[in-house]
Amino acid sequence: MSGAFDFDNAVRGLEVESRRIERPSSVASVSAPSSWTDARIEAWLDWLEPRLSPAHARRLASDGDIGQALAHWLQPLVQRALDDGLFETATASVLLCGLQRGWVAPAVSEAAQTLNSLPLSEPDAAARLDDFRRHARGARLSAMALATVEEALNGVSNAVIRCEGPREACGSPKTNPALARAAAHALRCGASDADIVRAIEGEPLGSSSSAVSPRLVIEAERDLLAAGGSLALQLAEASIEGDVVITFDPADALALSQATLETRIQFDLETLYKDTGSNWQSVLETLVSSWTVLSVLMVPAHPNASPRLAFGLGGLADLALRLDYDNPADLARETATFVRAHYTAASVRLADRLGHADDAETCHAGLRLFIQEGEAALRLGLSPFAHRDLYQTGDGEPAPRLRPSIAHALGHQGCDSAERHLFGTRTLAGETAISFETLHDLGFTELELEGLEQALASVEYMEDAFRSPVLDGGFIRDVLGQDPASDAPLLPRLGFSQADICATQAQVLGYPDLTQWPDAPPALAEWLALTADDIEAEIVAALDGLSDTPAPLRIDLDWDETLVDGARAISHAAREGVRALSLRRARPPADFGFDADIPPAEPVTPEIAATSNAPQTRVVERVVERDRTRRKLPDRRKGYIQKAAVGGHKVYIHTGEYEDGELGEIFIDMHKEGAAFRSLMNNFAIAISIGLQYGVPLDEFVDAFVFTRFEPAGRVTGNDSIRSATSILDYIFRELGVSYLDRTELANAAGESSDGLDSPNNDAETVPAARFISKGFARGATPDNLVVVPFGKKQDRPTPAPTVSDATACPSCGDFALQNRGGGWTCDSCGVSPQMQG
């Protein structure tokens, strides 16, 4: 039946391109089909590398080809099958074609072991179930405790890493308060002193919990559980604590207990149909037969179990849409029947060839037709059926779109308005409850409305567009009269009702799916009315009846439901006739917290690795949390401009101040410098300004950048306080330190004081205010006759007798400030101590 399709030409006609993929320690240049996404290629690399020989794995990780790597992985299995006479040479091209075209992805079992099985009819079943519950709870709590200790020790390491200072001081809780708090927290979490010392040294915890969460398959009587009672309550408690699957048939219990021994093969039926067209069923028959034979060589050997096989039939819903089926369940039943028939035929032929014609289960004990293998699905590019889909753009970014199969079906119906319903208009220009007109009446200007329009192109909820940084905090406070720091949504505070907000969001940002689309074509109305969960439930129900291994029905309890609710859910499922079920409790919401007035733990300075038993002074410190929000500058701000030249290079410093005179921003302009250097200085000034506005003290910047040394450097002209500098940054932060911090030790010339009253001419008693106050900033509010009267002037001191200076030109900064003291040379400007002759 497969003679109509040429598998060799299908491989040769595949479009391949080179793609750069980030790996854990490098960036690999990998050749792969052009239609594959980066995530799909990376998933194949993760799967292939540990399964290839070291030489092939190194080549694949550096500059390899996915198709060749798949051929290298497949070749030993095919050779074994050929040597044993299990299939012909032509079958190798079928298997390789399916892998390289993205029709098939194998998933080999990781552990050759069976799960524990417990029939409830045994006399000690209740005691064994209680032991399982205690073991599962202990494993869960052990993992949580280990995670808590590891997080606390990471906090200890971070306290040392983030400390600025000598290594000895940063590594001691006596001189590093952050380390003392982190170490005390680690002790309360259960870490030992030795663990904390190793964390201070940077050694990771490097441990894992030995308690493995157990898994259990329960074989129960349906009527007994349907009646409820204490047994259902005990099963509910065990199911919530551990991984428990409840079945009602011995064959199903056996199949589930041996599920880890399966060889799982995932198919992408939609891609298979798009590549092969009307031949897709004949190609699927060939692939099913070939992989049924090859799976015998892939399945892990186990002495007490026969090989099992699982075929994942992915893309059924998309294929049903392309083939114009009324619902996906019909195609699922037809395809499952087709696959099962050819699997059975291939198993019988294989058993006959191996000499087990009377016992086909020797080759395959059973077939499962539905698997949830996320990693294999990623390698095929499969995703759960939904109306929205993601695709990779040309620059490698994910972007939403209408699912291609739905778009294809709607295209046949001549309908093209689904994307507008799904993704919205993305603009407030229109007849909406929240529109440009209503916002303009509230005080929104063209600037804010333009920012909203840009934000609406990418946000998912309306409230994300009506908050900082889209809207400035000053605008929210001054114009809208609202608190910008509040976490409450802004639109309700502006007077919009929840109905108006929901209606506007649906029109502007779209609906979550097409279930409420009023313009749906009649031929697809029933299809589009189904949610993604409904479609998956129909497919699973259709496949479950033809599968040897049941798909357990997962029952999710709310996080605050009791065990009695779980017992009722188990009893109800038993009465409904499900083949297997599992019970899980959902996690609490993210904002949930135990409401109790618990006093905080007393701060303690721990004694770590004490070398003596001498009593130590206990230090109790008060921790003050600073506001980490950004303090915006006023729109009209004051400051000054300082022009100077450093080593002949002109530098302009512009400052911006808050109302209280504190520095809030700086701008640095260079004259006739290269574009790269000017841009670098501009961006450096922006970084400093952002740090100042977030509360970084100016002292920290001054101490970090003074005495930095690079060209241009040397003599400074145009500044009455600074005469030389070792670099542009040294000059800038000397100037800021002298002007804003009164750091006179950074000045190397006698200049004016910070209040401007001490002028070089001591006879001047008054200074015009216009020299210090901007007439434009004051807008004429300052009288022209206003003067600054000196006060607190120091008494004139006797002029010391002139002395002969031994000052010499400094070879580093060029200033004549080099003094010979104590037999060594020291520069009073830059502080260096050069080695000089004479």
C-alpha cells in the first residue's frame, strides 16, 4: 500500500537551513528543517545528545545536522533488526523519513521497573494503604524542607557576594549585618553551622532528597467504591498525598503497573496529511508496522513483564477540521481502529518470525493509544488544541495567531473576521465605553493617549495599559488625582463600571476563544462552540475504548476542599463507569496566605564556627527598609551648567535638581568627540540619573569614580575649583562632590563656597541675586534689586610668611602639586606617589 509514496524523495525534498541555537555552554550552529522552531530544534538536541556516541554528540553540539544525527541514532537499531531478519532494507528509509520529516518522535522509557500494585481485596490492604500515605507525605515534606534549607543557604551566599569590602569583613556576621540575618534565618530553617560556613565560602548545597514520592496502582471493586464509606475516604487521603491510580479491572491494573515499560511513539497526523495528501493512511500503515517491529529492540528488558507499546495520535483535532469532520471523536475512533488493526497484524507476524506464533503477547502485551508526552510533543511541534496559537517570527520571537487548521477551515467558508474577534481592534478609536473622548474629558492629553495606543498592541488586559510606566506617576497623581503607588486598578477609580471595562476589553483586546463568536459560519458553529477541554475530552473518550491501557480520569479538588469531598468524587466516578481515575488537590491561589498574628522571630547574630568559648557581645540592629520606588523630578526644574576643558577637551555638565536642591539628574556633553564616545557618555549620564532617582546616594558615585584614570586627562580650565583631573569621570564627580556635597578635599583650587558668599574679593559685601537665581526659571518673581548679603564670614587670619614651594609637575595629572615629603613624592591633586630621581 505504500508503494504510491516515495520516502527517499520526501527526504531529499526537505528544505534545510542553518540555525544558531543556544546551548548550556555554547551556541551551536545546527542544520534543521526551515519550518521547525528554535524550541523544537533545541528539544531534539536535548534528546539526541545523550543517545549518540561521544564523537557524534560533540559534532552535533558544535556544528551538526539534525537529519544526520537521527540517522546515526537509528542505524544500530535498524542493523539489529536486519540481522535478525525482522524487516527488509527498504523499511529503514521509511523510519528515517518519518523522523526527519517530523511525523514521528520516539520516547524511550527511562526506567525498566513496574509500579506497585495493591488489590483492595487483600487482608492487609488497609494497612499497606496507610503505610503508603505516610511515606508519600514524608517524601513531600522532605522535599519541601530541603528546598527551604537550600533557599536559605543561597541567601547566605548572596549576602557575601553582594557585600562590598574586604573578603574577611564580608564573610563575618559580626561585620556584615546582611550575612548575620541570612545565617540566623538558615539556622531556623534547619541548616547546621557547618552548612552555613560552607555557604559563606561559596560551596553549593549539592544534595537531593532520598525520599522518592511513591506511586501506586489500586485495584478496587466498583460497587464497593460506588457505595462510598470509609474505604473511599481512605483512598481519597492516599490519593491527595501521593500518586495513586484507581482501577476496577485486573487487566487495567496490570497495564497501568507496567506503564513505565512502554515504548512510546508520538505521531503528528496533521503534518503527515499535509506532506502526503491522500496517501496519508497508507503511509501511516507503513509507519505503524515498522515502529511496532522496531519497538521490540527499544523496550527496556524486564524479567516479569512483556513489551508494551504506546502510540500517541497527535493532531487529531486539526486533521478532523481539514477533512471536514463534524467532530473530532469520529476521526479519533476511525484512526484508532485503523492503527490497532495494523499494530495487531504486525505483532502477529513478528511473533511468528520469532517462533512465538501461539503467544503474540511475547512481542507486545498491549497497546495504548493516548499518551501525554510533553517532551515528544515539543519535538514534533504539537500543542494542545486551542483557537489561539503561537508561532515564531523571523526574528525568533513568539507571536499569537489564529490556529492554522481553523484558519484553513474558515478560509473554505469565506470568513475572514475571526482574528478581529480573537485579537480585538487594538485601538480605543471607536464606539467603546472607554474611548478617546471619555479619556480626554478626564484630562488625558495627546501624549498619554498615544502611549495607550502603543501599549494596547501588546498587553493582554486593559488595566496593564492604565498603569506605570505607560502613564507617568506625576500625571496619575496631579491630573487624575489618584495615588500612583496603589495596586488597585485605575479604571474603576476613574468611575468606569466593571461592565464597561469588560465590554471595552473584549472589543479592543479580543475574546479568549471563538466560542461566543456571533459571525461563525453555520458549518463550523458546533466545532467552534467547543472549548479546548471539551475537544480533548471527546478525543480521549473515543481512544480509551480501543486502548489496552486506560487513560485515567483526573479529578481536581479545590485547594480548600476536604477529604469527604474527595471521597464523594471517587464514588461518583465509580458509579459513572470510568475505567481508571486519579485524584489531585489544586494548589492554593498565589495571593493566599495564612492569616495569623505571629510575632516575628527575634533577630539573632549567630555564632558560626567559633574558635573559642569566650562570650560575645550581642548586637541588636534596627533594619530600616527604604522606599525603592523611583522619585520623579518636577517637570520644571532648576540646576546649573558648568563648562570646562579637561586636557583640551571641552566638557559641559548640566544638572537637574529637586525642589529641595538635591541632585536628581545629570547630562554630559562633549565637544567635537567621536559619536561612539559621546553616546557612551550620554548613556552613562542616564544610568547615573536613574540611580539618583532610585535613591542611590551621590556619595557612592563620587567615591566610585574619582581618581579613575584614562585619557583625556590633565589640566582643567574653566572651573574655579578644580585645576587638574585624571580623567573625564574624575573631573565630573569632583565637580559634583564639591558643588553638592561640600567635599572641599576634592578641589585643588581655592574657589567659592557652596553658598557663593566667599568671593576672591574680600572687600565685596553684597552679591547680586541674579548671579545665582535664573530669571527664566523664576519667571520674574524675583525683584531686580534683590542681593545676597554675606553672613558668618570668618575673620581674616594673618597672612603667613611666604615660603619657597617645592612643587613639581606631576607626571600623572600634569598639575604642579607634587611635593617631596619624608623622602617620597606625593601629588596633592591626584594622590599618586611616583618614583622619581633626585
